[in-house]
Amino acid sequence: MTIALPRRRVLQAAATLPLLGFPMIARAAGGKVIVIGGGFGGATAARYLKRADPSLQVTLVERDKSFVTCPFSNGVIGGLWNMKRITHGYGAVGKRVTLVHDEVTKLDAKARKVTLKGGKTLDADRIVVAPGIDIRWGALEGYDEAASRKLPHAWKAGAQTALLRKQLDGMKDGGVVLMSAPANPFRCPPGPYERACMIGHFLKTRKKRSKLIILDSKDAISKQPLFLEAWDKLYKGIVEWVPLSKDGKVTRVDVKAMTLVTEFGKHKGAVINVIPPQFAGKVARDAGLADASGWCPVDPRTFESKLMPGVHVIGDAAIAGAMPKSGNAANSHAKVAAYAIASLLAGKPAADPTLGNTCYSIVAPDYGVSVTDTYRINAEGQIAPVKDSGGISPRGGSDAQHAQEAKFAENWYRAITTEMFG
């Protein structure tokens, strides 16, 4: 069955077009570009740099041999699919650019040199840094890296994802699952609430006497009406959301007692998922690309660092105006940065970009919701949404509409990972 989409939803689809209106660079300039990090931002940037100017020497530096996506990882936690589904190799990427599997130990942004753990030093005309996020260990009292091995955050997909899923599998029916959600900004604003849906689905189908309590440092959340509607419709009595105004902010973690402490109460759980505060990845912070906020200010037209000329920061680490920190946003940043770099190396000004972000959330196996926006540079020189260009799934949607949104989510994931790694 096909559901007719209103004009706003058609515009949402248009926001995900791969080139976002950028032309090929008329005069190839050549030059060397290093891309650090092979996720949604870095892998996309490496490939689009070559598309913008095939004469560029592009080197992608990525420590790991495979990439595990945060998008769709909540489905692994909820039992919809396995880790293989969200794990991707770099074989095809290595056929298009120079791929170096190593770890950056030093980024000299001023000299535009990169030192690798293996001993090599690379130099470039421009550097793209796509480091993702790091956890602010200790920002939440009692929660450090050692604590995460018992109370997983699973906010970097991979071993932590598998650990949280294993803990849910092993929990006795009737146990309480606790989740703490951080204050803004953090990676994937709707992510905790999609995860709550997936854990709710898991409990509903496998641990019928258990429940999930979300302790939140916020009163307003992404897609709030849609998640509240879904919890009421599908997970009543299973998922409970405790916002900031109802003493939801976690102030301390007691790992030994398996307890989350708020200002006025304590909550004991059988499984605890702590999503802690975050900041830009270490390589960016160590290189002086982050400001006092822990995130990296950039020129919104080129994603060139405002602190280190010649270095571009994309993805979750960047301060990108009104754009959220998401995989799709990182993909969009990468394309803008790639074409800007090709233009700058050719001695031409970068074009004013159009950026897009689409964020799907899986609420149940056949129930999806989404929000989409298109962004441009406003009169104040900030990345801002274009009026009436995006949209959000309607409340009270039919089962058929929700099922089609879930299919759209599958198609989006297949398309973006193929673009990155295919």
C-alpha cells in the first residue's frame, strides 16, 4: 500500500539529496587533504572530496577496520536485529582514496601535519577532522570509564551496544531498567527516547513484568508529542518518563548499589543505561579546535575551524548552528566541507550551502516517526532552518502511515551507508 505524502513530506525527502546543489569544481586544483575519522562525516567527506576534484590526493585516517553505526543500534538493543546489521567495512572506500588504518597521536593544526601511532607523519594543504564525540568522564559524579563496564552508556556503538543488549537478555523478569538522559547538547537528541521505545518493545515481548524508567535532565525533548503518543499507545505501564521538573535529573551514580541518585530520591535498577554528558572527540580537543564548551566553532559556509585556519571540523564535534548532532547532519556537513575545500584550493570562494537533516526513530518494528529540516545561512551568518521546508510526522497517524515511516527509515539507512561504504 502506498501512502500519499503532503507537500511538506516531499520537501523533507528533497532535503536528503546527496549533492545539495553543488556543482563540480570547474578547474581542478589538486592538492593534498587528510580526513581524520571514518564515520558519517569522515567517510562521506573523503569520497566527496574526490568527487569534487578527482585530482585531489585524499587520505582517510581511521583507527578501526570496521565502523559500527549509532543509527539503528537501538534496534540491536531492542532485539530487532544483530550487530552484523550495523557493522560496515572500509573495502570500497579504500578503492577510492588512500586509506590508513592507524591512530592519530598528534594533530599540528597550524603546520597541518598529522602524526600517527605507527610512526608516520602526514602533511596536507587542508585537514578535515571528524572525531565524533567523547564521553565526559566524571562530569556525572560516580560515572567514569570503569563504571561504564557495568552500567553501559552505549552512546558509542559497538561493544557497549552488545553489553547493554546482553544485560537486558540476562535480567530476571520483573527487574527495573533505568536510563539517565543528559542535558543538551549531545549526540542524537531523539536517541534516548527511541532507545526507550526499543527497550519497551523488548520488555513487552520478553520481560512482561519489567518496566523502564527514564530519568531526564530536561523537560522538553526531541519529537516529544510523538514519543509521548507512542509510549501511551504501545508501552503504557512499561515506559515511564520522569522529566527535570519531576526530579528526573540524575546527580550521582552509585555503581556498587546499582542506584541513580536525584536531588530528592534514589532509584535502584537491575539494568542501568547511563547516557552521560559529552564533548568533541579527543583529537579535536587536543589540537585546540574546541572552545570552552568542549565543542568546535566553525565557519558555517565551509566548516573551517574558527580557531585553526586550514582545518575543517564536521559532524557531532562541530557547533553547527541550529542543526542537531546526527549521522545525517554529519553527512551533510561533509558534502559542504568537501566542495568548499575543493573551491578554496582552486582559488575560488565557497558557495553558500544548503544543508539537510532527516532523523528517523523506530518506535516498534512496524512503527516509525521522523523529523526533517533544510538549513541555510541566515542574515546573522548562522545555520538556521528554512521556513516551511521541513516537517515532523503527524500525531494520530494511521498504522499504515507509521509502517511506511518504518520502511522509509530502513531505506534511509540503506542509502546513507551505501553512500559511505558501498
